[in-house]
Amino acid sequence: MKINWKVRFKNPLFVAQLGMSILVPILAYAGLTVQDLTTWKALGDLLLGAFSNPYVLGLVAISVYNAVLDPTTRGLNDSLNVLNREVK
């Protein structure tokens, strides 16, 4: 698996997609929306509950896999163009 993580994390859309790929399956399993998380304690309790549930962890893993997957290449690799790109 060859992925240029520095280039990916420089892209705000990738960071947002990765964050949502973690949060949305947890919210969906709990039957909540983002508007239901009105305190940091509520968010913390939700995340702790999710990480103790193997089913939810599986949903998050699949969602993160889909966010990291580059559909223009075979497997989980980045293209040679992206691998050779420097972070500015």
C-alpha cells in the first residue's frame, strides 16, 4: 500500500471526507443527527459507546476504506504522479 498521506492531508476535502466517514456511521447507528450533539460530553459519550461496539467499528472501517480508496488506481495505491508530488 503506497499512499502519499502528506498530500492527502493537505487537501481539506479529503480531511472532511475522512472525518465524515467516521462520524456519519456512528450517528446513523445511534439514530442521531449532528444537531443532537449539543455538548462535548454528548459527543464523547457517543464516540466511547461506538468504539466499544464491534458492529459500529466495522461500519466505520468500511466507510474509512471507501474514503481512502482512489478509484483511478488498482488497489489502495496512489498514482505515480501523486506519490512523487511534494507537499508545499
